[in-house]
Amino acid sequence: MAKLSALAQIIRSKNAGANLLTLDIIFEDAARFEQVRRTGVLNRALFARLYGVAEADVQFIEYPQAYAFKGTLPRQALSGDPADRDIYGAQQHAPLLDVEVPLG
């Protein structure tokens, strides 16, 4: 097992409008991307569980050409709302850092 943060070159989050959050996981090369892809760990259900949203509300896309995965989901609070703790959505990737990926 390895943590996703040790395998990915970039793990980031950002707003996708005022009510959506997008999370990117980008790998350095095709080999590492495929290694993680084959495990099936990164999927719609994982994003739903980590971020407390319905699986049906998660858009999950694989971008093999860019060695990347992208998840887009509803924000818990609209950007700029008084309840919002991260107006830019730039600190929301933290739950992905400790995801365990079975290598073998």
C-alpha cells in the first residue's frame, strides 16, 4: 500500500463556479497513472464518501492523455457564503492525500 500523496505529482482542488468543487490528481507519467488506474481505488464512490455527497452528484473523469483523474462535486457551502471556510476551494484536496492505493 502507498498513500496517493506519495504516488501523484499533483493533488489540488479549486472552485468550478460558486457551487462546485473540482479536484485534480495528476501523475508524472503514463506508467504511474496506469498503475493507480488498474487498482480502481479512484472512482466516483471514493469522492462521494470522502466529501459527504451523493455518488450521483459526483462527476468523475479519467484523462489518460494527461495522466490525470478529475472529480467535480457540489460544494458544502457556496463560495463566499458566510458558512464557507475556503472561498477559493484551494484547500479541499486534503482528504485525498491519505487515500491508500494497493500496489502489487
